Amino acid sequence: MMFSKSSSTSGSTPRSVPQPSTGSNDGFPRQRLVVAMALVALSLSACSDDDDSGGMVGTDPSIPEGRFAVAMNDGQGPGSVSILAPDIATVRSTLATGANQGVTIGADGTLYQNSDAEGSTGIRAFNRAAERADMDSFGALDRLVGNSPGKGLATLSGMGLLASCDVTDQAADLKLYSTSAGELALPVAQIDLPASCWDSVYDAQTDRLYLAMTDGTLGIVDDVAELGLLMPAEGASTVSLGSDIVDRLVSVVGADGMQQSVNFHGVAVEGDTVLVSDVGSADSASDGALYVFTDDGELDGEQSADAIAGPATMLGNPVDVLLVDGSAIVAEKSNDAILVFNGVAALSGDVAPDYSRSFTKPESLVQFPDEDSLSDASDLAAGAEVSRLLVSQNPGVMQQGSEAVDNSSVGRILVLDLPTADTNSELAVMTGMVSGDPGQQSFRTLENIQLDTAGNGYAVYDTTDGATVSDRGLLVINGLQSREGTMVDTAARDRLMGGVSSGLTSPKGVEIAGEQGALIISDIGNEATAASLVVLSSNAGSNAMPLFTVMDTGSAAIWDTDYDPVNDRLYAAGTAGDVLVYDDFFMMGASAVPTRSIRVAAADVVSNIHGIVHDLDSDTLIITDVGDAASASDGSLYVIENASTVSGVVTPKASIAGAATALGNPVDLAFDGTHAYIAEKSNDQVLIYRDVLGLQGMLDVAADESIAVLKPESVVLAR
């Protein structure tokens, strides 16, 4: 994937921010979310082309198709980002970001933008930017990452890192931030380069990082994953690396041996083709150039390369570039244009672009990935390959009288390799925080955990001294599924989500609605506050405001949920023994109410549903019932068919309960499309029932496999 970034200050006269037209939005549906208890439209389109529409030039009229984001920076007002879709010629909407530099896209569709503007330094993360309403701005959906100024910004896909070029800090030209971090985050790594970088791009297939540097050289770092960017030295919070990590330096020289490349800004890679832009003098609107290299892993040193340059090219300050199917897309800042050169690898000299459109002071551009489904780990289908089982546990009694127990026994996540179920790693996810009188400690304990498409974890937590809960919320854990042997409660990599404005009182379950960019949190409330479903932006920070809150939770509270994104339907595990079904959940927002309920036919049985999974392919519900929480023998596992239509009292296809099952308090459930994994807390096991959809009748049978885990609280599967 190509990610690109930012620019120099052009010598030409700045222009004002283009005003979007009020043209038609035909062809793009809308979806609604609610901020502060009120629904707010997140439009899938907002406007047709704006004042920056342009015409085609050259002989090839082809226009790159896809979804693009282009940052505007006129040097006067706050910056903005325009969403171009379904092709580079059409403005769908404009986001008033308040940031002015490089943009990049995360695996979950989050748009990150760097900024060095006065009063807005740092990286801004915009949730589901491509679907936002026209002229929407930074707000409750969004968060800050760090506060250092930066230019170009790139995503290191698969590592959960953002690479920020900082031309103002000569001791740390490149800073790497966690995509999961918050506003107070320091970089997880910083690198002193041979020269200041303006932009970078990471090629995950070859594990190479390309750096466009302002001295006209291209830096190439091979084997990035082996640099230990996430593992600082003992006692350090940040990995600090020197210029020796740059394995290769490339520059362009003429026939006389003199360097021709002046001031590299943009860089893009596609296959073995590397495209670099040279702005030359920032004060000139006519001396820009593009260079194309082929990197087979040995590109190095002085290169003789034919520039694409000259008056016909319109290249003056080409501050950023993309490569899309062999075409170069250029943000040409000094000439206020977006240029397209088709088949750029075969071009040289003074050639006209194949397409040009006017755009006021384009600073950076990026292409969104294909609109794939953004599902979480609870949406695995039959045949899915899972490699790890993650189990949260709270085995310790935190406070006994005036003596605090060793906090190593509290609040941990076990990472177990499958199919052997051997423990791969133990991750400590809490810190003992000393407060008040000496000897008094509070601890972070865990409830439910989930994984998003990028492998980041969302863990519901309480902070308690063993008697009183002082704080609650979610811990967002960068790269949880591949994190090994480390503390995962670090401000540089992870963040706490919640705060007073979130309205959370006693959160238990969390469900990721990836396509909505949202988290659905089951809050059972307390004596003073009613139970609710709190919906937060998955991108929110430490003082999150709900997108909306649903107060109708039936006759009791809801422990956990599973969301069906295809039908906008939410299945909720009710502690009164009912499965509540909310149709049109996000469309209704705060007005959502259960449209029907499902209850297992069982007379004189205490029922308390906790774990819940809806399998979309078979339209089957799998639920766990803890029964009486004080009993270690009355738990059940139910399989219910026709979940999308069934209502009222039902007879499950399969009911698994009894002494042989070891089901006492089955508090959570994970499903890989075939097998069910159950966190059995009272009997200290994770139970695995194979081919659970094939089970029938009333069964008192042992699980096919069991794993001894002390007080498992939640289970989640990782691919």
C-alpha cells in the first residue's frame, strides 16, 4: 500500500480554502451515529466536485479510480482533507481537520494526519474519514497521538506504527508512534538519519522503509522488522537508533558526476518500482522533477536516472506522490494541481501529464484500501484459521485487610498457541499504582477482551483496591495478538479510553462494530445508575463522549453482545436469562429498543446469559448461561437455530449441561466458525467443544478438550 505525506512552503501566493459545492450526492447511502445522545449523520458522500475541478490534458484520458484523500495546506487557515471518490476527479466530501501536513491510512480505515501548525502539532486520528459528512471536523469520533510537529506520515503496516518525519528535530529526524496511543504518547522509537526526511513509505512485502530526504538522497532501510523498534533497552521508554540503520543511500548524478537531485519530498513504492519527487527550490514553480528507480534489493549509491521535468510537466513543487497500477499521482503544490502520469516507469523528459485537475495547495495524498469488511474476532466464519487463543484472567485477591497481595497474580492475558494450547506468553496488563497511605495499592483488573482487524486489543477494565472501584474504561492494546512477554499498559504504545464523559459505570462486555468504527459496551450499571449499552468511537481517547447510549436493556442488564453488520442487528446476552435482539441498531441509535427476545425453555432454572456469538453463515446463536453465580455446577451451553427470526420461548437445537460438562460459570465464549471456546471461571478451565453446530439434543458430555487456566475471565481467538 502507498502512504504519503507533506510539503515545503511554496513561493507562490497562497490561495483560500476551496469551498465545496452543494451538488448532488446520488449513489452514496448514509449511515447514522449519535454524539452526546443525539443522532448525527455520517454521510457516505457529501458533495460533488468543488471549485478545484479541472480538465484533462494530454493524450490518455484515463483517470485513476478508487478512494483518495488529499490534504490542503495554504499556509493561512487550518488545513483540510478532501475525500476523492469514486475516482481522483470527483470530490465526495471535505473534512475540516485543522491539521496541515501528511496523511496516511490505518488498517481499520482511520485517517491519520500530521501537523506542524501553530496550536495543532501532533498527529490527528480521524475515525472512518471516508464516510464522514461534508465539512465535519475533529471531534468526539477522533483523538490525538502525541504532540510533536511533523511533515510526512506513513503507516508501517503489520507493526502498528506511524512514521513521522520531523525536519525541526535534527537529533530525531524520524519518530515512530503507536497507532493505538493517545494524546500524551511519546514516540516508541526515534531515529537520527543522515539528513532530514520529508516523507517515507513502508513496503510490507519486502520489509523495507524508503525515506525521501531533503538533501536529495533516498534512504533505504532493509529488514525493518529486525530493528527491535518496539523493544527499548532496559530502563528506557523509547528505542533510539542512529543513522547506521540506513542500509543504502541513493542519489541522482549527471554525466559530469555532479549530484542532480536536490530536495526529495514524496516517495512511493509499487512492486520493485520506486517513485521519488524532487521539489528543487521551494521558491520556484517550474523546477520540480520525478525520478523512477527499480529496486531489486541492491539499488544503492549514485544513479544515472532520467528526470521527468520541464515546463510541459507542470512540476514545480511536487510535494507528494502515489503509485497506483503504474500511474504516478502527484500533489503539485506551487501550481495548485493534482497530476497523473500514466505508465510513469517508461517516461522521461518534458512530458505533459495524462490528466490534471486544479486543487488549491495540495500537501499530501493517500489512497484508501479496498472497502473490505472490517470485522472483529467474534465474526470468524467456518474454515477460518486461528493461530492463538488469548485468555484474560484475574486470579488474585487484591486486598486482604491492610496487606496488598503481589500484583503479578492480578490482571493478565495469556497467549496460547493453537492447536497445541501451549502458553506462548504471559502479558501483564495492569500496574500496581501506589496511592494514599503506604501499603495501600489499587490494581487494574480485566473483564472482556476483543481484537480488531489490525490485531489491536480492547480490554474492559476496573481499577480497584479490592473493595472500591475508582476508575473504569477500556485499555486499547497495540498489536495484542502478536505481543509477547511485555507489559501492555504503556503510555507510548497503548491508551486508556473512557473518562467521566463516557458515562461508563460498570462495563463488562465489548463488541467491535468495525464497519461503523464503533465499540458497543455492555454496562450493567450500579445502585445509582441504570444499566445501558454505551457506544463509543473505536478511535476515542481518554475522555470519550458516547456516540449514543441505549437505555432499554430489557428487565435487567446486558453482559455482552454480538453485532451482525450485514443486517445492522445486535444480539445481547441478558442477565435475566433472555437474549435481546435489536434490529436496525445503529440506524435507531439512542432510540434503539429490543424488537424481540429469545428465552431457552427451562422450568425452575436460574438463568443468567453471559457469553454470546451469532454465526451469520448458519444463522445460529451460541450462548453460555452461568445460572447461579454462586454455583460451580449449574452452567449451560445452548445452540439456537434460526436466530434472525425466532422469538419467545424456544427449545435449543442443543443443550449442554450437567456434571460431566464441568460448566459452572461459563462467563465468556469465542467461536471460530466450527469450535466453541468457553471461559469456565468457577472451575478454572477453558473448555473446547468441537463441531458445536453439529451437536443435538440434551447432552451431559465433557468438552473435547480442556485447558487449565486460573480464573479465566474472557477468551478471544486470533488469526
